Amino acid sequence: MKYKILAVTEVDAQRVQDLIVGAFEGGSNYWLGNGRVTLKKPEQSTLPEDGVVWYGNSKLNVFAQDGFEVTIQTEDGLKSLTPMTVATGLTLMAEKHPSHFADLVNENDDATTSDVFLQLCLFKEIVYG
């Protein structure tokens, strides 16, 4: 699966997965805390089961599959990551935070890049930090 951003740049699902894992493993921990992540398994999933996982769990490869939905408990309530919210987050990053988007595309991303991406996916703006 690839996400086409601004009609000129494609972002592979593996890069999206890397950003999300980066956010869960450190980039966003200052505002996510020890929240819970619930996976909804896609119809044709290679995941062994639905369930609840914690940040850093290797089952987060769900982000590379069509039809995923991940519910994240935040201070503002439950938020969902879906292919649509990921596409929105990537587009917002490209349009409003081009230096972070360039870091993503050039594989020069870090915990801050991951945090910005997750916030854009969930809130459509940078709320924390």
C-alpha cells in the first residue's frame, strides 16, 4: 500500500509504520503516557488475532495493511488511526510542516518527526510540544 501525497510524492506503508512505531516508542510518550492501543484486524489480515497491544509491540505491522483501524486512548478521549486519517496526516505534514515531511521522504526522520505525524493524524494540528 502506498499513500499518494500532493499528487507527486508517494509514501510507502512501511514508512508510515516506522513513524507510528517511532511515536509509540518515544516520540509521543510525553503526551500519550501509558495509554492503550486497540487494533481492529483488517478483513484479509496476516495478523494472528484482534486485541489490545501496548506501545512498542511488534504487532503494529497492522499499519501496513489495507483496512486497519487502531483506536488510541488520549487525554482528549479515543482517537482512531485509519488509512484516511493517515492520508490526512501525511497531507497536512506536506502542506503545513514541509521540513518534517522532507525528513520523512528523505529518511532523515526522528522521534520529533514521528510525534508531529501522529498528532497530525489524530488532531489535524500539533497540539503538544
